[in-house]
Amino acid sequence: MSHVVPDVPPEQRAIRATCVCPAGTVAEFTNDEVEHSIPGRLETIVRNSPDRLAAKMGSHVVTYAELNAMANRVARSVLSQPGDNDEPVALLLDKGIGQIAAMLGTLKAGRCFVLLDPSFPTAKLTATLEDSQAGLVLTDGENASRAKDSAFRGSHLIELDSVDCDPSSGNLGLTISSNALAYITYTSGSTGRPKGVVQTHRNVLHNVMRRTRATPLCVHDRLPLLTYGTSNAVSTTMFALLNGAILLPFDLRNEGVARLADWLRRERITVLWISSPVFRNLCELLTDKDTFPDVRLLRLMSDAVYKTDVDLYKTHFPLGCVFVNGLHSSETGALRSYLMTHDTEISGHEVPLGYPVEDQDILLLDDEGQNVGFNEVGEIVVRSKYLSPGYWKRPDLTDAKYRRDPDDNEKRLYHSGDLGLMLPDGCLIHKGRKDFRVKIRGYGVEIAEVEKALLSHPGINQLVVVARPNDAGEASLIAYFTSSAGATPAVGGLRNYLREKLPDYMIPSRLIRLDALPLTSGGKVDRGALPDPGGSRPALDTPFVEPTSSVEEQLTQIWAEVLALDRVGIHDNFFELGGHSLAAAGVVARVIKTFHVELPMKALFESPTVAAMAEVITRSPLKEPTEDDVNRVLSELEALSDEDAARLLANEIRDNRRDGRR
């Protein structure tokens, strides 16, 4: 196969050379085919190998000829309904071969589709259908009633279960432009308004070609389809079928991760595309002896990949299996590729995004739009002529994210919002998201750095850190994590661990253990579904003990108010409750005012429980607070580790006092 190979190091070329499937041949993908259509590529494969297995789910098995005939019948049903080529067709069907045929049939009819997830609540389905303005909904008997409840006003419905299996199942012979719309994939919508990313036939074909050339796919490869109405579901389907491989849908939602391992082995899956969180959940259920001997390519999607994932790969996948990391998005397709074997060593916690793929250039720009140098962080901006046209019915968002390339009229620029760092050899390292940078007590904090520090703790399996505002609008960090049964790290131990790695202001105020992180249908962590911790007392190793004296009672009230908690026990550690240096200053100031005692700032650090502080107060001589007392607390506050934020607070207090305010 002759094509331009991007400049990658020799070791990456050597690993790629091992990716060829030993049991089959590659369905060659030429540059010329990118300028045709998805049905055209599929029909070429059908002509060459009509009897080859195309898809299998349970006992339902179809060849490429049979799948093509099913798609042709769907196409004729679509064409029998009113609507023009620019009007999307919505697909609301259970996962399976019928859903695959519906995707292909809609494309054969010259229409674009919107793939919906039947598990979504009716309100979300309705919102998506209204946004897409789909004039036709293809559904099945299981989902027909929901389709009727959710359908956009004036939409027509077709139940594919009742489509007449007449003999008119030959190819339609329609001419479909490579510029025609192919499908719209919507974001998970866990936060904010969902946005539909538009794809054309050219975009899809070029993306499949790039992936195929980066990690060759063979006609005898067997790929699982593990997601429903997501961009990953569509891209996996296209990657498999447009290379003549075998696609095997698995109902992960109903069957569960516990059954996935046996199914992967039983079906002899060779190329495993799986979301990072699902991969980790799968590996948690395995013993060190559980392996997947047939898998030759492993690729994680939907979330960042860490060194711990590489360790799991080396434990459970054979020596001949290549682990693929990279960078991709719905808006751009595949951008970077990094291949690993059991001999690959990952230094640090991050796994590189890797090296270039064809026709997709990466720029790293600073806030002024200027290129940054090697080993410097900048926004990842993609330059290519094979980008998505933009967002469905969202010209404002499209204009904000996509720009014309001033140096090449055929190319455009896509501003991803991701941050990256380029090594001198051209390897790209992901450095988080621009919009994941938050202000905590006056400091700029990159959430990815906090997650990296926590994930390095051996007791944490999965983790997500979010910033949540309090009633005053001040942001604080909350970490949600999972751990192995019987090995949950203590909150106090975690905080001590983080103090050795992070400054005080970067340590989350709350550390919350969950049995499992909530996931979207696409396998990403659903940040919008994380439980609100509210004001509940954190789960500490220390049992809750009620106050036994009036001093302890007042102290628990002060601590609860400062930390926004519903209750505090007398043996609870202030810092394990989420306290930090600035909160400590607030507590000391209230204690001086309430109990009229002389109390240095360090007292709370030396006596960090209510019981211990009560003893300090009981032993302290009573006195009225003076101006010197206040100034001393302010000076001690300025000496804390949070220097900038502390000085801001101290200056504000001084300004208020000068103005006569308390």
C-alpha cells in the first residue's frame, strides 16, 4: 500500500510493523476512495467478498451480502417517505444488526442520520430530536412507543420490524457526493446544551483510512461494539465494516461488565476498542491469571490513559498485543497515535498522545495565538481539510471553534480547548483542558494536576476531580474516587499523601469514595451525575462523638459554619474535614472573639480537633481582644503557605477596619 507515512521515530515504525494480522489480508484503502461515498466503499467490499461474515450478535449472523440487502431495503423505506436530503433521519433502535443496517440504509438513501440511545430519558430524546429537526424516525417494536412520545412535530415513523422483506434488495445506484452529510453525533449532554457534530462522507472515509493506516485492520479481525448512541458507536461500526472486518455488538448495559470478559474470549475478539473507565472496571474483576489471548490491538477511548492502564495491559493481554493511545475527537477524527508493547516503559504518570497521522497538522498556540516552542504548553489547534463542517444549527459555536487557515484556502483550523506540550521529537503530551483550569482561593489550579497526584496513590483505582462553588460563589475542589474492596485509603492518609505532592490550595476540600463513577452512554465519566456532597460530614476513620461541654458545643458550631458542614465531632481532625489555612484563620478569629482568649494561629495546627482545642481554651487566661491581637492574627495569616490569597484577605480586613466596618 503506497501512501505518505508521517514522520515517526523508528521504534514506532517497528511496532507498527508487528500490527499486521497473521490470519488475513487487508482490504486496501486508496486515497481515491475518500472522494466517493460510504455506500460506495461498502458495496465494493460486498462485491469482492459477499459471503464473508459481517456481523454477529448472539445467534443472529449475517454476511456482507445479507447486511447489504438489509440496508437496501431500509434505504427504499426511507425514500418512500417525504423529506429532502438535508433533513436528518433519527434512529431509535436497540443495539444489534438491525441498528447497523439502519445506519447503512439511511446513507444509501442519500440521507444523514442521528443515532439515539434508547436508554436516554424521554425528555433528552425529545430535546435531541427537536434540535436535529429529524423529519423521519426509524425505530423497532421495542422502542416504537417512546419514538412516538419523543418525535419532533410532524415527524414520520417507520417500524423496521414491519418493513416488507420483498425481493427489491439490490443496490439503489444513487450518486452520493463525498460532500454530502453522513451523520450527526451529539455530545453526552451531561453538562450544558448538547451539541451535534456534523460529518460528511469524505470526513468519515478519510478518518477510517487514517486509522487503518496507523494500525492496520484485516478482514478476519473481530471487533466488539460496546456503546449505543454515541460517536464511538458510529466510528467503531464504520472502522470495522469499511475494512471488511467482523463487527460483534455486545449489550454491555444489560449484560454487565462481569460477563464481558468471558464473552471477549468466547468470541475471540482480536481488536478491542473500549472506553477507559469500562476497561478499568473490567480489569478490576480479573485475577492476574485472566488474559485475552486473541486480542492483538487494544485501544482505549473516551477518557485519558494513564501509566496504571499500561500496567493492566501488560498483566492481562498477550505479548503480541499492541496497546494504542492517541488523540481524536468527533470534530477532527484521529489526530495522533502512540503504539506500545510490553517492552514500552512509561516515565511519569502520563501516557503520550503520540505522533502525527496523515493530513492532520497540530499547532500549539498561546493565548495571543502565537506558536509556542518545544516543551511549552499551548492550546491544541488542528489544521486540516478533513475536519467536521461544524455543529448542527449552531453557527455561533462553529464560528467560535473553526477558523479559515490564512495560509491555505483548502484547510481550516479547529481550536480544541485541549492543552498540549510538544517534545523535540514531535511527540505530543496532553496537559489537560483550558476550561479545567479554575481559581481556588486566588490561585490558578489545573484540575488534571490534582487528578494526577491522587491517581499516583496505590489505593485509588479511578478518580475525577471537579470544582464546585459554595453559597458565596467561591470554588472548592471535590475528589470522587473508587478503590478496591477492603483497601479503601483513609481520608487522613490521603491528605497526608497529597501534602507531600501539592500545595495546600490544590488539596481537595472533600474526598468522597464511590462504589463506581457514573458513566455516560459513551463510557465517559458523567461529571453532571456525580452526587452533591452537600454539607454532610466526610467519611472519616474517626467515629463521630457529640460534644460534652459548652466549650466543645460552641467550637463544633464554629467549625461547622466555617467548613459548611452539618455536624462536626469532637475528635474530628479539622484538616481531614476539608479545612485549610485560610479556613483555619477564620476559626482562630472566631475563637478569639467568642472565648476572649489569647490564641496564636499555630494553635489550630497543633490542636486540630475540637476536644484538643477545648483543652487549650480552658487552660488559656481570659482577656479582651485588642488591636494588637487582631494585628498579630493578620501577620500570622500572611505567613501561611497561601501567601497571595492570605495577603488579599489580610488587606481586605485592614481596609474594612479603616472604614469602620467590622
